[in-house]
Amino acid sequence: MFEFLGLLDRSYRTVAEQLERWFAPYPAGVAWNVFSDYCIGDPRKANDAFAFAIVLNHDTQANISEYIAAVAPSDMKGSRSASEGLISYLKSPVVFSVSYIVERQSKLLRDYITDENIIGSLPELRELLAVIAKTTPDRAPYCQAVDKRLVAFELDMKRRNRNSCLARQIHLCAAFAAMLFKHLNAKKAPGHIRWISDRDAMFDKYDKVTFDLAFIYFQLLRELEAQVPPQPEFLFGLPGWDGKNNYNEFIRIPDYLAGTLADISLPSMAFTHDKFRPVFESVFVNSPNCALIEVLGSREKITTRRVGFSAPVL
């Protein structure tokens, strides 16, 4: 995964510049939200998609939820048409999105993220976790809890009936999130980053270890930098995790991104349903605040590249 993180980082160069310009009016040290949703393994779709929306904590949770509920009462799957109000929000000054599509034929980079690679990497990640616990004693209890989850992950991967596809999802999602955290931290030095994900099997497995791996990968990426801002405080959330917050409206924001990107066929840019086209044309085409990275994989190599869309010149 370390090589993969390096590839992602190179693809982020223009993304980071764009993010910095878009969020320039906002000071360092404020709180940010990251809302994520996914469309993975759907045989009716063209791609596997991971979508992340960075949203400034610009209002109360209740007010943001109320607005989203009013303009988009349901997600894309349950709608016949796209919400103009939610499209407008995705283009607003408080939102910047980074999404990833993984080539379906690669089967989530099966030839690169092998079972052997995953099993071999987990002890190394545990070693890094031990260093974090030693250098930041206040994080030691958390690191000890994470270590137990990584042990469970490793033991499960050594079983005959392991779920290799789910394990790859876990590592990919964690890597995608960590890279976003790295560049948000570098550009805006946030006081807090709250990551709220849609509930998915890769979060239910091993007691939400995907959150933990993203945190570890973020620490690794910070260590490789010569100068880094102070570390933000991380908060993690899932629908229903705390017994009171379902976050339905928050998840609807990246749902529009993930649904559209999973459905689009490249390079023809065709869709299976017309409801995705307004999102694509309004949010992704000539966009200053919506970035897309495509991940391609084969037996020989993996490639990550920034993909942009522009309207035809008439």
C-alpha cells in the first residue's frame, strides 16, 4: 500500500492546488467534515466508486440536515430525478469533493492488493502504531484498542474462508481517506476533522477498522513530510453508531457523487439513467471544486490519474 499511497499523492498535485484556492477564504484551525459514500460491486454499474465530500462546519448539524432534507428528501437510488438544490449545495463555497473510481476489471486491484500483501502489511502497521503510542502517550489507549483490531484482521486473513474482496475494500477506502486528510491538513491546518461514512460492510468488519487504518496511513504520510501543521483531532461517525444520529442527510451529499460516478461509462460518458446527467454536467464538468481520480490495475502495474471533464467548444 505504500507504493499505492505514493501514486495517489502524485495524482493529488493539481487537486491540492485546486482545494487550496477553493477554500482560501477560510482560516486555519477551524473544523471540517468529510462525508463519504460508495458504490462497490454492483454488476449493473460501470465502475466501483468511492466519494468524499469535504464540507466546512459552516452551520449547526441540525440546520445543514434540515436544508438537505428539504431539497433532497431521498438518495439517488430512490429518486427519479436529481435535486437541483443538492446540486447547488455541491457547487457551493463550503464544499469540495474528491472521488475515486476503480476500474471494474481490476476487481479492486486484486493483482496488487493480494492476500499475502495484506497479511504481510498488518504487522508493519502494528509496529507503526506502537511508535505512535510511545511518542504520543495520550493516544496509547486508542492505539492498544486498534492493535487488537489489527490482530483480529490478520488472523481472519489467514483463514481459508477469508473475504479477500472486503479486505481490499477496507485498505482502498482507508488509503483514499488518508490522502484526502493529508492534503486538507496541509492546506487548512484544521482543528478537527470529522469523518462520517455511510454504513458499509467494510466498516462493520473488525469493529470499524477502516477508520483506524485511515488514521495510521495519515500518520505515515505526515511522517514523510518535512513540514506539517499540527495534527487535527479526528472524530469518526457512522449512521446509528452512537444510537442517536443517522446522518441520512449528510450521506446524501456524497451519495450523489458516488452514484453518478459508478454509473458513468468512460470514455463514452454514457449513463443508464437520465437522472445522473444533471449531476455530471453541473458538478463534474469544468468544475473548480470537484476532483476525480481514476485507479487502473493489471498484473503488470497500477496507475492513478486525475480525470477532468470539459464542455465541448461550440
